[in-house]
Amino acid sequence: MNQSECLELLMKTDRESVRRLFQSADTVRKKYVGDAVYLRALVEISNECRRDCRYCGIRASNRKISRYRMTGREIFRSAQQARDLGLQTVVLQSGEDPDLDISRTAQLISRIKTELSMAITLSFGERSKKELALFKQAGADRYLLRFETSNPGLFQRIHEGSLSQRLKRLEWLKELGYEIGSGIMVGIPGQTFSDVAAAISLFKQLSIDMIGIGPYIPHPSTPLGSRFHPTGIKENQVPNTTEMTLKTLALTRLTCLNVNIPSTTALESLAPESGFEDGLFCGANVIMPNFTPLDYRKNYEIYPAKACLQQTPSQLIARLTTYLSQHSRHIGTGRGDSPHFLTQQK
Ligand code: 5AD
């Protein structure tokens, strides 16, 4: 699938074309990554952030949320809870926390690794090369850093840094031997269909191993979410809908073939009780149940009405297990590394 074919399919809205697109993505998913759905335990370890991304609810200037940073013991306990339920990957995520204690975090990584034998994914934003190297050495396996949009102008309008800085970090992560994840939001004000098609090509070009795609959800306490944007009504504006997100996900599967693709919480937030399943049948093969302790979870409000704020991970896992068994699929066992990553290692 090349960029112009992608663009053409992104713009199709008739039921039959969309149905066929979803169906092909599902077939390609089955062929390249199989029927297993891998679970990742998401632990949102801190909502402190030095950045001021214009769309994000935990941006530094949002004074309306209460800030937290989990202790090492709390983080370990959450990972252990996930391990007890059979999950073999923990994803530690935070804002770009300026006071993240690097050596204690490295110690925690190696403790989780040795005592719980879990794969460890980090998602701490743009960190220095030295820090990233230290975390890798401590035992981290994977790193998630979405580029959000591949359009440099749009990137700069919604962030403080630049797209090239962001892409540089992805390059470092690859050099350091991480399995790398990236992704975009769909429906950012000012984002065009060509932007989305270009982002999908960039996933391929950068040889990304894991690709997270979610709808942009306006947050009222952010500049981008709080007022009407003239850019939002351009003819070429990509809608931030479930269908548009699923089409992007499907085309990503058709383009990148053997990568891991989560069905995201943002998708579930737009379509509660069915969003995860929708993604799983349009090309996705990973789900990230939330293991953040409930008292903290509500404060990790990157966008409003985030799904799974009350639900225990076991409830979600039970729902998925039932659903998957009715569709000849199952929860994966093992680490579930990205087949794309494994092939590149050979
Ligand atoms: N809507 C949807 N997704 C968001 N993220 C941050 N803010 C929003 C929002 N308002 C996503 C970004 C980030 C990920 C952790 O959450 O894509 O990479």
C-alpha cells in the first residue's frame, strides 16, 4: 500500500468501501501477527509534566488537576498485580516529569525485570540520550514516543519542540536497541487527509515496531480544546471520529504488516464498551488494560471522559476473553514482542 493508495482509501466514506477496508486489515492482521491479542499493563506513574502541549490535559500550565508521582513501591505493586493476572509486559508511562529520579527509576526497572520477569515498555516523553541508555541498560525493552503528526508545521503549532527533535529521539531509541513505538492522533484541528496518509508512510519509513493510533479528544482545560478553531472547519479537515480512527488503523496494518498495533483507550473512550473490540477487528492485536491505582488514575486526564476510570483490569480482561473466544481469537501468552522487531534483529 503506497501513500496515494492510502490517501484514496482514507477519503472513501461509502459503507461498502469502508467495510472492505476493515476486512482486508483483519485478514492481513491474521496472516502477519496471528489471532493472539497481547495484553500490556499500563501504569501511569506520574502526571507531572514540564511541557505545554496544546492538546494535552496534563500540560504544565493546567492548574486544575492535582499532580502525583507514584512511589517505587506502588509501581512495583501494580506491576506485580499485572503479573499475577498473567500479563508479561508492563508499560510505565508519565508526563515529561522533570523530577523523575533517574537512578531510582533504573533500579526499579531492573527489579521488575529480575523479580517479575516482565518485558518493560517506557513512555516518559523526550528524555536525554544518556537517560534512555541508562534505562535500556537497566533492562527496559521498548519505548513509546508518538510523533502525533508527521506535518512539521502542524507539529510545531501544537507542541513546544519540533518534529525533527522528536524523530531524532526515535532514531536514538533504535540505535540503543529498543523496540520502538510511535503513533498519531487522528482529527487534530488543522490535520488533513494527506497528513494522515503521510504519517502512515512515515511509520513504514522509520521502521516503527509498534503503532498507537487514537482519536484527538478536545480537553476543555487546554488551548486547543477550549475554543473554536477556524482550522477545524477546513474542507480537508480529518474528523476525529471512531470511523476515521479505525480507517487509519486499518491502513496502518495494510502498510506496515507485521507490527504490533494496540486498540487504544482513546478509541474506547469515544465508543465505550465496544471501542477496544472495534479496533481489534480493524487490524489491532494489542490491548493495554489500566493498572494505575484508582486514586491516581482520575488525575491522569490527558483527555476528558477517558475510558476505564473505574473498571478493574480483571473486568476488562474478562470482557475481552469472552468476546475473543466467540470470534476464534484468544489472549496471547508470552511477551508478544513485535514480529517486525524480531525479524529486524535476525
Ligand atoms: N486527545 C487524544 N489523545 C491525546 N493524547 C494526549 N492528549 C490527547 C487528547 N487531547 C495522546 C497523545 C500522547 C498519548 C499518551 O496520549 O497522542 O502521545
